[in-house]
Amino acid sequence: MTATGDGSQRAERDSARQNGRSVMGDGAEWRVYELPAGSYDRRGSASLIFESSDAFRRIRTYPSDWRELSDDELYQVSKRP
């Protein structure tokens, strides 16, 4: 990948992160955002990202109305197998 491609993907992730929301779970604050499939993602599907200061979770199957879920309901999505 070129440096330009890296910058484009980084900008896309930063934008998604800014448009996400924060929830509390297990004593930590999690930033939750939807990330479109990357150009090298062989699964070709968007992911719901849960990011804290200590962990990162990528959920491939999640409700389309995730923004409308309560904080507790949304955090439970991050624990799905």
C-alpha cells in the first residue's frame, strides 16, 4: 500500500471514530464506531469497533440500529462470540 493509501484509510478511521459514541462497560470507557470494509478486507463487510485504552474489539455481525441501543445493550454486542 502506498503512503497515500495509508493516509486515506487513517482519515476514514478518524472520521468514523469522531462520529461514533462512547459507552461505559466493565469499568472502562469504550469508543464505538462503524468502520467500512478496508480495501484489503477479504470479508468485505463493515465492522463495529469497540476501542478502549487497553483493548480493541472488532464485531462483524451487529444490529444495523446500533446507534439507537442503550449503552448497556450496545456494550453487550461487544461480548458476542
